[in-house]
Amino acid sequence: MIPDDTATPVLRQISVRAVMDVLLNSGATSRAALAKITGLSKQTMSEVIRVLESGGFVRVKGVTSGKVGRAAVIYEVDPSAGYVIGAELGATSLRLSLANIVGDIIASVEAPSDELSGTALVSALGRLAAELVAKGGVERHKVLVAAVAMPGVVEPDSGRLSLSPNLEGLGDVDVRTLLSAELGCPVVIENDINAAVIGESWTGCAVGVDEVVFFSLGTGIGLGALSGGRLIRGASGAAGEIGFLPIGADPVAPESLKRGALESAIGRRGIRDRYRGLGGDTGLSAPDIFAAAEVGKDAAAVTAAHDFASIAALAMVAVHALLEPKKIVVGGIVGCLPGVVERIRGELPRVCHRPIAVEVSSLGARAALTGAVAIALNQAHNLLFSPADLPMPLRLPTALHG
């Protein structure tokens, strides 16, 4: 870590932050160019480079040649200076990626989770993290931060999980403390759909879009939203729990009160229930139903897919009326199925006279994991390089490398 904040003047910390921001986002740069970009004096720049070199955060990459005058030394961030873990703890799978401080993915692992519940999920994530670090050939103490994306909302004070009916057995424990103990480093927990919208805005189909929402259609229904490039969280962190919109099913029915009316209607279980209620094959899954609807020979599948698209379109109109995003990105197990977004687009003009841009996720099943890596990187950069007396988030590197 950059030298003790109590001994390092805030202005020096700000200078260090400015230099690292350039090196992380622009790559290898000469000292003269760094001084020009940041506006720092040559003397200050020399001191900042000395601090960063001694801390092991930057290294000499080479020198310029072929130009008139003295050769200039080129500096770059040392990728081995630290590592982060991004993880997704889901109802059906556990996914983890190890990245170095500049955003290169070093290793990834994945395992099913549908037969696990409660603290067994946390333990399984810990075992996978140990496997991941060993696979990446990294010393465990060099993992600075982990970010875990998961359904629901973690209460800030208690660390307990709420609004997550698809993860049984985790509502009565301090999830954050358990995860930190299992992973052996500080842990940031983020709602999986919030992580997904961050992932899409970092390296997916919403790069450079400051007003965007991620509409997840899968086992559950959820939404992550960026406004001005920042997450909309709500008073208690539950913004985006649109599964509880009173659309699609009876909002006062017991199942709706537990899972939400919208989720009861167009979550995976709701799709299957609707199809079976129309006389469809009880053995078909939601993906099977949409595949049958695409063929067009199964009348129950065609009707169930149409009803799904109609209800999803209504929900998107409601979201658009409230937030007016420039783009709605659709993801999730169901949302990424062939033909699903096209069906929703076909229903939108019927219920809204304004054009709404809807696009399928380019990251697919890895959107939340990608977002978790981004969150962990951002947290690590801020812990290392942002002044403690003046905390300001650093920009993430513009894209994953390699």
C-alpha cells in the first residue's frame, strides 16, 4: 500500500492518485508525459515515481528512442503488484475470476450450486477461491480485495441478506463476515444485477453509456440502473427489485408477496406454470418452452412466450417512464435465449408510443462476474491510491486486457 496516510501529505496522495489514474487507463507513459497530463512539476513527478517504484506499483518498461534529445524512461503499472477476486454466488452456479491490478484475467473457475444452501454456499465459494488462487499461481496475501455478486440486498449494519428467496439459508447470518473469513481478504458484496450493469458498462454493450439499465430475466427478475454513470441504490440498497412491481400476477397473492407479482408471472417458474396451465408438457423447462415457441408448432409454448413478452414489455415501459435510460440491456438465463428480446421489441410499440432501445447482453452469463471483477478492481485501486482524507473513486481501466 502507498505509505502511511498519517505520514504522507494529502497533496502527495492526490498526486499519486493522478499518476496512477493515467498509468492504469493509458498504459505505459514517460515521466515527462505524465507531468504534462497531470500538471505536476518535474520535482513532484520524480517524488511520486520514487514512491510508486519503492512500493512495487510501477516499473520501468523501457526507454524511448529515435528522437532528438535525451531518451525518456517509460513507466507502467506492475501487474503483479496486487490481485483481486470477482465472484458470483448464484442460485445455480458459483463463478470466480482472479484478475491482476491492471485488469488482466489470470484464472477462472466455476461449479454448480443448485444442491447447496446456507453456509454451505459460502464454504463452497471459499474452496473455489483457494483453487482459483492456486490455479493462477498467486500468493494468497497478494489478493487485496474480493467482490461477490449475489441475489438480494445485504443490509449495511448487520451484513444479513434480504430479498433473496432463491438463496435459502443465508437470511439469518452475517454473509459479509463469513465471506471475508472464507476468502481471506476484505469483501465487497453487491447485488448481482447491479454488478451486471457495471459489467456491461465496463466491457459489454453499454461502454460509454451513462444512463443504462440491465433488465435480468431468469430464475428471478431484477434491474440494475446507472444514472450519470453511478448506481441507483435507493434508501436501503433495494432499488431495482422490480420483481415486486404489481404487474403480471395478483400482487396480493401469497406467492407475489414472497417473490413479487412480476417475478411470479415471468420468472422461470412462472413461465413453466403458465405453459403447463395452457396444457403444455410438464417436463419442459423455460428454455425448452421458448425453443418450442420459435418452431411454432406447440400452441401452448407460443402463447406462453407471447404472454411473457407482453408482460416484460409492460415492465420495461414502467422502468423507462421512471428512469428514461438511453439503453435497456436484457440479460439472465431467459433474457439471453434466442428470440426473447425480439419478442419483447415486437410488443413495445403496442404499449408505448416512444421508442425504447432494447439490446441483449453481450456478456451473457458472465455479466455479473465481469461486474464483480470491476468492483473489486475499483475498490483495490481506491484503497491503494486514493487519499484517506479525500476519498475519490479512480476510473477503471477501460477494458479487460488479453
